[in-house]
Amino acid sequence: MNIADLKRNIDIDEIGRQMHKLMSELYPICRSITGEGFRQTQNILKQHIPLEIHAIPSGTEVFDWTVPKEWNIKNAYLKNSKGEKIIDFKKSNLHVVNYSMAVNRKMLLKELQEHLFTLPEHPDWIPYRTSYYKENWGFCLSHNDFLKLKEDTYEVVIDSTLEEGHLNYGEYHIQGQNSEEVLISTHACHPSLCNDNLSGVVLSTFLAKCISSITPRYSYRFLFIPGAIGSIVWLCLNEHKVSNIKHGLVVACVGDRGSFIYKRSRRGDAEIDQAVVNVLRTSGSDYKIIDFSPYGYDERNYCSTGFNLPVGSLTRSTHSQFPQYHSSADNFDVVRHQYLAESFEKYLSVIYVLENNRKYLNLKPKGEVQLGKRGLYEMMGGLQRRPIDEMPLLWVLNMSDGKHSLLDISDRSGLDFDLIKNAADVLLDHKLLREVS
């Protein structure tokens, strides 16, 4: 089966439902950039795809960074003097500032307040906060619950460890017909947050699952990494593989109803940029194209000056651009199976374009080719000459000079990539084109 058969036969809605189901399984886990929660998540993904899980020791130097100590947490709570739990980690793992050091003491509200975090603008939501690279501790709670706190002596317990261990990441490589690679990278470190970024995790998993069912033209490398530090670790330890990366996408925030947003690679005119824009332009969906900036997700590391890889990011409502971002409201009210399915279809369409984008040479370049005597009008859709059938043929013949790809022709003509690709296939069958390397 090839990518065209896959795209034609796959049940996108069912894929969306399966992604949503996997998200439900992953949602309760308290993940971080290191620790058991991250490993538990990777082991669940291994039930779907054969992930190789790498372990990088704490203290490993990776460019300008150092792999941090491993963080794990068993329990945390805040009790008042009556013994009533005001905050309970077991009810929401967002209640504890991620990477909080261990605490077991009593303190007055005045001292406690500097360790409490809320969202006054959304008083019913619990914020998500982290302290990865500075040893600290804290609790997150709704602002309404914060306002209920009274002057009292509180028991503060965070049963956590921060010690030498490992940073883990998952990797799945699918060997294609050649060694040039498509990199698909997603951060898998956030705790119970659906859109950011369990949506990226489940989409990447099922995309890998689908591509593994065919023999693709390109090789594919899927990375499930802790955000920021994960891409730095992979790049540092795999510099010898970087030259194989031909195209790349960072997958994040793909489960909500927002319009699609594509952030170009640093290069701005890479083939991946052209392919994503082409798919969005012809999709009928609302979309927005933004230029690269060195702020965002892991594309900023893949596109750093020393690498400048052709890696963009296709999202829906991107980081900090949806109200529920980094809060307890980023839940199943935000992410629906139909939105996941629509995002999956866009990613699969981009893969389809990349897999089928070729350059050809017109073997009869002098003057217009006589198509009628070859019966191509009938083959392209009827007994009468219809412009909608003729134009893809003419565009492909005219621009097949060995320099322009099918994607170039689709962009120049304004015609769907599928129409251009099908026209090229027909012309190849009639020995009017020759593929060039």
C-alpha cells in the first residue's frame, strides 16, 4: 500500500476517536521533563508503536545546557489547623508547581502566600506552573479558593524527590526507500493538559502508526521529548544524523477548534513551508501563516543558527493564544475527536504532498503536445474537452523543465496538488514525461 491508498482508504473520523481514547488514558498522569510520569507515558505509547526509549543521565552536558536532576512526586497537600485538606495533589496534579522540592512544615498564611499561584482573570481555573531549573516549591489553586484562605497555621507537605537520575525521550524511526528523513517532533512532558500537548502526542502516535503500514519514499523519525531540553538533548547526541533531515514539523495544540496556524521554518522557503501552505490553501479551512520567530516550541532549537533545519510548526490555537492555555481548563471541553481528526487529515495531506512531490522533464517540449490523438481528454474525465481537465495537463507539460516540482506547478497554477499529480501520472504513462533526480 502506498501513501495515496492510505489517504484514500483511511477512516479519519475513527482515527479521531482512537486518538481521543488514548488521550483519556494519558490525561491523569503527572508528567514532567523527567521522571516516572514521563516513562509511564512512553510505555503506554509503546503499546501502539515500537518506541525506543532513551535514558540520558542527569548532569550530561548538552551544548549550553545540563540535563537536570530527575523529579518524582508521590503526594502533596495543604491542610488547615482543623486538619481539612485545602489543596490535594491527588485531585489534580496541577495543584503542585511542577518540579517542586520536598517540603514538610507548618507556616502562617503570610509566609505561605508567596508560594501560591492563581489566575485572577479566570478565578475557577488552576494554573500550570513549573520550576525546572531553580529549586523551589509551590502550590497552584483557583483564585476563588485562594480568597477563602484565612489567617491560620497550615501544614504544608510535598512528598517529592529531586535527585540524580535520567531524562528520557522516545524515538521511532521508519525506514523509507531513501535515507532522507521527515522529522515529526512533539513535546510529551506536560501533565493533565489536553491541547498542550496531549493532542500533539496522540496525533504523532497515530500518524506514525499509519506511516508504518506503508513503504514510504522518505524515512520518518518521530520524537516524543520533554519540551525544549528534549530537542537540545537529541540534537546534541545526534549531530551525525541531522544532515538527513529533509523536512520537519513540530506537533502541538492540534486538538481544539481554532483555525490552523502554520509557523514557517527559519529558512522561510523550505519545501515543508511550501507543502503546508499549499495544503492549507486548498483545504477550504481557515488558516493563518506566520513567519519564524525564536520563541515557541521546539522548532526554535531545530531552527537555531547552528542547525537551521527545515522545520516548521503546524498548530491550531498555538501557545498562549487560547484562554485555557496552561490551566486546568485545558481539558476535554477544549479537545474533541472531530478536531483531532481534522488536524490528522491536514498532517496526512502534508505527508502525501511531500511523498509525491517530484520534478519532471517534458519529452516533447517544442510546441504544444497533441493530446487528442492520445485520448487524454477522455481519460481525464469525459468525451468532451473540458477546461478543468485540460488545464492540469497543460500546466504540467509547460512547467516540466526539470527545475519545477509538482508543488511549484500547483502553486503557480492555483490547482489542487492532487490534480497536478494525477495529470503527471497520466503523462508519464504516455511517455510524455521523464522524472529527473
